[in-house]
Amino acid sequence: MQKAKRILSLALVLMLTLAAIPFQAAMAADADDLVGHKYESVMRKWIDKGWMAGTGVPGEYAPDRKITRAEFAVFFNHFEGYTAQSPDIAKYTDVPQWALVHMARALQAGYFIGSGNTMMPSGPISQDMALTSVGSSTKYYDRSKADASVLTKLSNGASVADWAIPSVAAALSANFALVADGALIALDQLTRAQTVFLLDCLMTDTHTYGIPDTVVSGNHGGAVLAADGVTLKDSVIAGDVYVDEAVADGDVYLENVQIGGILRVQGGGLESVHIKSSKVAAVVVTKDEVRVVYENGTEVAESRVNGESSIIVVENGAKIDSVVVEAEAVGAQVVVSSGATVAAVEVAAPISTVTLESGATVTALTIADTAADALVETANGSKITNLVVEAAAEVTGTGAITNATVTADDVVIAQTPTGTVKVEGDVTANVGGKDVAGTDVSATPAPTAAPTQAPSTPSNPDPTPATTAPPTATPVPPDATAPVLSDGTVARTSDTAATIGFTTDEAGTAYYTVVDKDATPPTNTAVAEGTEIGAVTATAVTGKAVTLTAGAKDIYVVVKDAAGNISTALKIAAAAYVPGTTDPEVTGFTFTATDGLKQGNANAAINAVAGTFSAPVGGTS
């Protein structure tokens, strides 16, 4: 019956999802067209730097539009910082006014040349053209030392133009060319997004590995795994690692890799993305129907799942702080293998499944109110310390549950928790085969001793009344709910100081951490180990002083309640400080008004006044 119910629910969810697509697409277009793009984070970084602009249509950046020579010049000049202009631009008659400055800079830098009286600003830019332009500088790769034989590793290497072979070969040897599934991409024409990503890889030292079934290693700023069978091992990657969509349904492997940024899973299939003996700050899975396996020795602070029907497997020996199944990841699965431990699992997607094998442990498991028809399967010998169910869901099996909190109807928990059961609000749950009404708080009773026969009453009883035992207090369930923060504000007063505000729904102690703008978000635990702001009450918090450094920053704030629960980190973006926005303080002065400054003749406004005034007859001091 439960299986049939879940199949029906899945059908309903898919119908609603399909019906909502036109509306959601319109909403996304109204916001901007970068939302959900594979290179969204990189393009937003370029927009913040002022290196990429929109088309003039609100919310339109046209990331997948083919790029022209003039547009490439705009991107590359910003990227390299070219400002000098060639006066020879005047002889080229086909350059539009908007492109004159950037084409003049391209001509001066030497990466573009004209033909006759034309610079071909509207002409296409392919990847081999772009790599040749980049190759005009030797700081990225030296085309004079290129080995053309490297092109034989590519299925389309023979299609590279003769004049581009030195630059393309040098870029390939340095792992800077965009290669996917054994072939160079965009040999016809790059898109705007591909161009930005290609140049950003040079800036961030991000290497692309797109030859199938290869083992690669190195310490770099970033990495792109773009073919089936690629193994990245024994490496330290300071920034992000991409499992590219070119992997399709294939496998990739990470062994003994440290990733300081985000592992972005955009490709892979049900065979798996294998992560072994590696340390990763965060994992974000956006690919549908992909299986990610955290093997022995792997440490992950946070794993987020956005892809539908994706599978997260935590094996024994892996240390995973949290797994979050986002609401859009319909039908996702989390499997905690025998002997494995996960500190926190949060499920927000409908029809998702959490499976605990024998010997598996989850400290805190939350089924959010959006996760209708979620299923939790617990094998004998598994354990959930704190279970919170906020949607109609079912918990099956014989695994141990210590404490359970239920806030929704149609919740079935097969086993009886050994600690407390709390059913909140006007709802009824079935726990251990019995209906438990809302507001009930119960504890599993201790075994009752067998009664003994009372002694006979003496003929002359003691007149002193018997002592009555005090009533037993109703057990109070442990607080497993973290504070929720919202409405972050910041007022920057200098390069190094600001005041912040926010709202918390629970009292506790607040902490903060400051990182560079758009840097990898710290975990809530890391923020709680940062700088203490002080005690806060469950209300709007204002005027809390924080210390920063120069430039645009992101401030992350958490509140830790009395039970030790830590809120999700609230991000407060602090723009770079602009001097001159604060009125100067003037003290120790004497102000003497003349007859020209009398009441009704003029007004003077002075801030932070501390001094003396005198006024002529008829004036006002």
C-alpha cells in the first residue's frame, strides 16, 4: 500500500512540476538568465568585477549566445587589463562606435590584426582562435615550445587550423584548453559563457582534464573532470572542482584529493562519482540520476543534492557532517552504509528515501514540511538519535530511535523510541503501533516490579501518617531545533568596521566570520568557531559591531542556542567601503554670526556640534 501511495505521489509531483515549467521559466527570465547555468558562479564573479555586462534587456546576459571578435576583445581586454589603444584603428571602416576602444586595444596588444580596411568585429571566435589570442602572452603557456603530437589524443585534433596548432598544443599540454569527452569544444564558435569560463580558468589556474580513462594529478586553483573514466588523485585543489556534464552517465574518481572549494557534480551516472580518502569543503549535486559515493577516509563538511533521483552513499570510514536533500531533488536517496555515521541529514524533497543499514548512525534526521511521502528505512542495529518529522512520512524497520518529534498528520513510525516522543499541534501520529495525539509527550516506561503482599496491620498502628512519594516529573524532550536567522543588514563605517543586524527566532550566543565576496561559504560549525558577537534574544538584533578588511566581503552569522544547536549560517553581503559618506565630527570651535546670518535670512546645518555660539542683535545663536 505504501509503495502504491509513493508511486501515485510521484506521478502527481511530476504532473505539477511539468505544469509549472512555463511559469517557473518566466520567473527565472524575469530574475536573470544566469540562474541554473553551469557557469553561473563564474559569470556572476565577472559581473561583480565589471568585466561582463548584460545585453541591455533587463535580466538578460545571453550566456549561450555565440560570441563575436568585438565581444571577445571586451572580455580579453578587461581580463588582461589592456588600456593602450592603437591610432591605426582609424583606417578600419567596419568597427562600430561601441567597439572602437576595445578593438583599438586589441590592435595595440597584437592579438587581433586587420585585413585591408576591415577588423571583422562581427566575425566569430572559435576556441582555437581564442587560444591563439591568449597565446600572444607567454605567461599562461609558451607556444614556441609546443609539441603538436598532443593533438593526436583528441578525436578532432586534425580539425585545428595550421596557424592555431602551436597555441592549441601548448594550451592542451598545460591543461588550459576546454576539452570534453576527448574532443576540443567550440571549434566553430565559442559562446559568451564558454569564453568567460575559458579566461577564468587561466586566471584561477583551473585545469581541464577531458581525455577518457586517464589518471591525472597536480596542485592547482581548480579542476574540470570532463570525460568518462578520469581519475584525479594525490592533488590539492584550492578552489572548485567540476564533474562536467561531458562525463554523461560515466564514472569519475577522486582519490586522496583535498578540495578547498566546492565539488560541483554536473555529470555522472548511476555507476558513480567515487570519492575516496579525500577532504572536501562542500559538494553540490545538480545532475539528475547520479550516484555519489563517499568512501573510506573521505571527509565532507556539507553535501547538498539538487538533482532528481540522485543517490548519496556514505560508506563506513567516511566522515560527513551534513547531507541536505533540497526540495527540487524529487525522489533522491541517501544511503548510510553499515558502520557509517552522519551528523545531520535534512530531507526537503518529496518521495525521497533515507536508508540506514545495520550499524549505521544518524545523529539528527529531519524530514522537512516539503518532503511529503518521504520514507526512512532502518535496519536492525542502526540508530537515529533525534528524529524530526514535519511532513506525512513513514519510518520503517527495527532500527533504534532515541527521540522523535512529529508536527504533521499521517506520520507512521514503526518502532517505539527509547527516549521521548513529542507530537506537536493538532495532529495525530502512529508511533510503535499506537496513535499518539498532539501535545503528548511521553517516555518509554521502565519495567514495573511485581507487586508484593502487604504486611498485616498491627493492633496499635503508629499514628504518624505515611510519607507520600513526590510525583514524577513528565520527561522533557531534548531541544534539537536550531535557531533560524533572517533579514540580515549591514552598515559599513570604514574599511575595517561595520555594524550588522538580523532577526533570530531563538535566544542564544551569536558568532560571525568574514570571507571575501563570493568565496566558498563556511559551514555553520566553522562560523560558530569564529568571533563571538554576544548574547542575543529572540527578536530583531541591531547595531552589532564586526571587524573586516578592505574590499567587498561576505559576513556569515550564526546563533548557538542553550542546547548547543547551531543555526544555518546567514550570509550578509557587505559592499566595499566608499570614503566620504560619514559626516566629519567638528569640536572645539566658536561660531560667531554676522548681521548677514540672522533668523529668516539663511540656514546653517552643522553635525556633531560641540562648541560655543554668539550672535549679533536680532540674530539667533
